[in-house]
Amino acid sequence: MLVVDNASYHRTRQILHVLEYHGDHAFIFRLPRYSPELNLIEGLWEYLKRSAMNNYFFGDTASLEHAIQGTFAVLQRHPETTLSPTYCTATNL
């Protein structure tokens, strides 16, 4: 199963050709337009923004990467902080 949202890069001629080519042996599930609550990566992205990047200026890329890695390390140590299918329901640690 391949879940595809409606990002513009998922609707290019090349991607549509690949999806059509593999359509006989792969189930392609298209999310409805404007439905970030159904796209699980949106919840993770929101959690990451709230937990690691909200209202903070990072002076360099290394500092930003360190904050992101730290947030993912906390998620790995605390699996109870799961992201549910409903948008932005991650628990703040």
C-alpha cells in the first residue's frame, strides 16, 4: 500500500506515470484534498515544531540538527508519546 497526499509533486506527469505503471501490483490510497489530519507525518511535523523549534532562533544548521535529533531521541525513549491519527495530538513532554 502506498499512501499519497495531494502535494503538487505527487501529481506530476512522471509520478502519475510511475503510479499507473505499478497500479496492478500496488494499492495506491489517495488522501482527500486538504486533509492534513489524515496524513500522519503532519502530526509528527507539528510535534517537532512545537517541541524543538518553536519560537527559537538557531544560529546555525548544526544547532537546528541537534535540537531535532534530541526531540527524536526523546520520542524513542518515550514510546508512550505516540502520535495518533488525529492531527496534532502528540503529548508534550
